[in-house]
Amino acid sequence: MLRIYRYIANFFSQLNWLFLFVSLGFATSCSPMFGPDGGDLYNTGNGDPYTGIGDLEHGDPDDPASSPGKTYEAKAYSNEFKVLVSYHDKGLHEVSVLERVQGGTKFVTLATGITVKKKVNGKRVYQNKDLLVEIDNSGARFSLNVANSQESSGLRAKEYDCSDKLGNAPFAGGLGTQENPYKICTAAQLNNIRGEYLDSYFVLWSDVDLSAYASGLGWDPIGTDSEPFSGDFDGNLFAINGLKITAPARWESTGLFGLVTEGGVLSNVRIYDAHIQGKEEVGVLAGRIAYANIINVHTTGDVYGNGQNAGGIIGIVKEKAGNPCEYKIQRSSSATNVRVKTARVGGLVGSVDNSACSGAIEDSHSEGLVEAYFSGGSNSNFAGGIAGGLYYTNILRSYSTSTVRANNTAGGLIGFAHGGSIQNSYHRGVVSATASNAGGILGAGFNDTLIKNTYAASMVSGNQAIGGIVGEAHYNPVIQDSFYVGELVYINSSNGFMGGIVGRQFESARVATFSNTYWMKTNSGSVDCLGGNPSYSCSPSESIEIFDNQYFFDTLSNPLRLWDFDFIWKSSVSDYPTLVHRD
């Protein structure tokens, strides 16, 4: 679905095609972009057009049929525009056109759409009813059905030329300001973001290989508790490879960045095949943030926390004295395996530390293994596909397909939540808590947590409180317009509490509230809506015993009649709802 943003959003029906020709090229490691004389348009500089996603059977670089859903990034730039192409699914491709903010260094999405691909006269052509992109070795031409556009031509490709920027200067150019950020071409220049530069603006100009910093304890994180990073780092969608930290006894925040606060921004960052070990507060992008925005970040690799608080992107959100504790994570994803020895592990974020912090996680997702594992006789607690534990955080339009495991309290999206909300989100996969609470969405909910327009299509197993949506409910969680489809399983015995929506209500005076909430019974025998309380009022799915997807896609009926299938959800009679891609 094409979405043309801001001023062009409402004018499709009355417009004519206007053609914008943009001479574009593609960035390579430390050499100029390819110009009209040719070169491999799809080489992003590291020799792999999939930039480390992990599919080794590429075949046609546009059609990795053996790995539907995987993406690569083909990058074309001019002074004014970017074009990004990624494989979507089953022969479809997602194309985005970005436009530079006038007078600035940032790009905003002008248009994005799911397209079919054709090859015409040696060009790769991506097209739907509102968007046409033609790419060959000389550049890219795009055409939009856009209001008030003017024809532009003759724009030269912007050259990210690092060839003469490899000397002893700290950076490849720039002044460190918003208008003229420091340019980074090499690993050494990335390593120079320390000391007097921690509050400056930076933009990556090339793929960067950090393997030279892998020996010993590995990479030294940028920003410490005493000298945090508070600047703006734009990864510009280039790849950061070879990030390795092997410091299982390190207590201070561990990741590419250590501590980010005072309004710091990390955006458009791609970190592939990272290997991170630390004691506490461990994440691929940053060990800890306090007052920061994380925008359009993707990570792959593995993370190990020898103590607690480990995440595929951020280890922990935690207050720093003298600073607000506010954060936002937007349009970010992780395909990272994350394990922690004791507590609080998440596919994106290990935890939000306490009620002093507030924020949101929006339009983001995770895949891989998320595990708080039992070791040495101590409990492992709080694992979630998005986050291990949250205080007063709003989860919007996000999902996880991670396998989530813990000894105590595992949730498909969140391990435990105090307040806040989970809306327009889902989990599909496996959730397991060997000793206690397991929920398809939330392991344990406290203090009026709102769960709305969500579903879990998951196998949920536990030992005490097992619920399709919430494992154990404390203090009035509210569940609305949601459903569960899957299998609920006792691991060690059948003496616990099992419920199609909530496994166990912990307090009798302040109870969970359900409305327009259903589950599909796939277990043999009877399962209550609220475990151990067959009289509790809620909406079972009328003894449906099999996976009958059709039931869930009559959008005039419960539980989907209030869902937004125009802008948020996509529906199909052969699969469960998925979220509309948002940039």
C-alpha cells in the first residue's frame, strides 16, 4: 500500500503523473558512487547486496525466493533524493523514495509502496498504481502521482568520496553541526567519537568494518556514565560490520554506544552480525539510554548478559541523575539472539528500569531467540519478545516472532508491564516459562496495563499461570478487542492455572476487565477464560476446537469489528492479521 506523506496525502484522485528524473548512484565502501559509466548498482560496499541479513542462497539479487521476507538494501542517492529497494515477499518488492529536508541533512519519506518487478530493456522496473521506479547502472528514475510537483532533471549523484579522507584527521570532513555534521568513512573515525565530540552531529559516509577492534575485550563503547553520548549519529543506512565485545565481567553499559542521554539521537543505523558480551546493561546499539530517541535501527547477531538487562538493540532505559528519563524507539527491528543469565531480557530492549522513565516503542519488531536462562540455582526472570520489563511505556504497532523462554515470567511481547499499554501489536511463535507465568502477549501485568487490538497465535507453556494473552494479572489490567489462537500447555504438572485469556488473577478485589476479547479453543478438555474461575464473565469463542481462520476475518463480527483495516492492519482469510508497514 502506497502512502504519500504530509502535504501530498489527500490528492491522489485528482492528479496526473509527473515524472521526476533523478541521476542517482550507489555508495560503496570508501570509493565514489558509481556514475553513468556503470558498476554494480546493487553492491552496497561489503560485497553482499543483502548487507548481512544471512541468506546465502541469493539467486537473483532481487528475488531471494528461498528466504521470503528477508530484505536487502539497494541505496541510490542524489543531492535531493534517496531510493531504497527491498525484497518483500513472494515476488513483491518494497520501494521507498525519500526526499531531503530543505537545507538540512535529513531525509523524510516521500512515498513507499509494495510493487511488482519487471525487467524492461535491461532496466529493473518496480511499479504499482501510484509509483514507478526504473533502475539501471546509470541511476534511478522515479515517477509519483504527486500534487504540485515540478519536473526535476540533471541532478548529479552525490559522491560519498572517502578516497582522500583517510589521513590523520579525526573525521572525513564537516563541522559537527546539524547543518554540517562530521563525516565518518572509517572504523578509526567512528572510534574518534569520544571526549570533546560526544555532543556533536555525525553522519556515516561508508560501510564500516570494526573487526580491527575485535581482539582482547573488543570494541570500547562510545559514551560512559561519566561522559555519555548526547549527540546525533545518523548511520545513513550504511552497514556496520565486525562489532565484537567480549567482556562478561564489564558492569558498565555495553554496546556500540555505552550510555546515551541528554537528548541524544541514533538513527538509520544498520549493525550486522554483532557479538556482544557484558555483565549488565548489554545491547547491540547501546547498553543504556536515559533521554534519547532511537529511529530506524536494525541489528543482527547475538547478545549475552552475564547478569541482567540485555536487549537486541538497547540493554536498559534507566534514569541518569539530572536528566529526564524519556525515550522513544521507532521503526526499529532486531534479528538478534539475546540471552541473559538472571533477569530482564528482550528482543529489542532488556527493560525500562522504573517509574521515573516513560516512553514508547512504535512500528518495531523482533525475531530470534530471547532467553533468561536458569543457571547455578538462581532464578531467571522476565523475558519478552519486545522487552523483558516495562514501566509506563506504550507499545504501538509492533510485533515479535521470537521464541521467548524464561524460568519465571515470559511474554510473547513483554515479560512484565507496570501501567502503559500494548496496542495494535501481536506475537506469533513460542513462549515458555518453566516455573511460573507465561502469556501470549504479557507474562505478568500490573497497575492497569491496557491491552487493546492485539492477538497471540502462539504455543504458550508454563507451570503455574498460563494465559493466551496474560499469564498472571495484578491490579486491574484491561484487555479489549483482542484474541488468542494457539495451544496452552502445562510443562511439569496440571496443578496450576490455565486460561484462554488470563492464566491467573492474583488479587480478588481488583480484577482484570475483558471486553470483545476471544480465544480459540485448541486444547483438549475445558479451558476457562480466566484460569480457575469458570464463572468469570468474558467472551469465549463458542467451543471452536480447530484453527478456523475464517472466523477471525469476518470483520463485521467480534473480535475484529473495531480494528482499523485501512491504515493499521492487513487481513487475509488464509492467515492472521499483519501490520501495515509504516515508515
